[in-house]
Amino acid sequence: MKILEITYSLSSGGAERFIVDLCNELSKDNSNQVILMAIVDDTIAQNKHYLPELSKKVEYICLEATSGFNIMSFIRVFKMIRSLKPDIVHAHCNLIMLYFPSLLLKRVRYFHTLHNLAEACLKFRFLKPVNSFFYRNFVLPITISNICQQSYQTLYKLQNAICIPNGRTTISTTNKLGNTQLEISALKRAPGDKIFVHVARFHKQKNQR
């Protein structure tokens, strides 16, 4: 099975971390051919933060677009799907990227993961009925938590989304442990001080007040 995963970039975000883990896991099945396609130019270092952790079994493609949301990006994505002829396209970007492919390249099965509340994934409110049309007919929506699932059902008045809580591979100690311990210790004013680490951006969306 040829599986195409689509993301804007491999920057240092939770969704991007998940996408790399997902591709790596899918590639363990030798019957799968996994392709990861990034849309935004990865010559910018921050856009390929997780690329070194991508399995060698996963084919990586970058469209090198200047933006993830313009007409040229839509065209490039469409042409690449047409060229690759995947069995499955799984998008982790805005649903609009799948409008033309899902309408015109119907041999492919399309999936779209909403990595946020449904209203936050809706870039323009006037596209709500359009998104609803595609979710009903061409693209299977996937949500990542019960709250996201409820927001999808409330916004689109649809019950067809599949909820798959985001997971990731088991975390293991790396050879950077010593350097990390030294860096954290350097923050202490006294040996008994406790250092609190915040592994997320400080934002209401991350349950921070």
C-alpha cells in the first residue's frame, strides 16, 4: 500500500512530532510504501527540525513552497498526488489542500486529521459549508481527542469523524542526558533549588491560564 502523509513542515511542534512517529511506525510494515511530503521550504532550519528522526524507510519530499497557503502550494500538492498515485492520502494541513485532489483524483482514499479544535482548523468561516461538503462526501475526518471530536460535531453537525488520540513512540534516554543535566543544574541558584520545565508554549490552548 502506498501511503502519502502531507504536512506543512517538520518544525518543532507536537503535530509534527506525531507525524514523524506515525510515518516511522507505518514503514515498519514492509508491505507499505510510506512517503512524507512537506509543503514549506525546508532550507530554513526550523522547518526540518524533526527530519533527522525520520526513518530511512520513509521517502521524504519537500515542495519548497514559500507559504503553505497559496494557490501555487495547492497546485503543487495536486500535481504531486497525481504523479505519485498513492492509495491513501493522509493530510495534517488545512482541508483546503484536499479540495481539488479529492474531487478529481477519486481512486485515492483521503483522510484529514484535525490537530486542534474544529473551529481553530477553519481558516475562513465562509469555508464552513464547503468543508462540511467534503467531510460528508470525499474526506474522512480524524480528531485527536474527545474535546476535538465534540468541537467537530458541534461545528459541522456531523457524526462521521473517527477519534484517534494522538500517541507517540516510547521515550528513551539518549546520549544528550549528561548535557541536559548540566544545563538544568546551571539554572539553579542553590544546589537544593527545583527547576520546573514547561514542555509546551505558554498558551490557553495548552491548558495554561
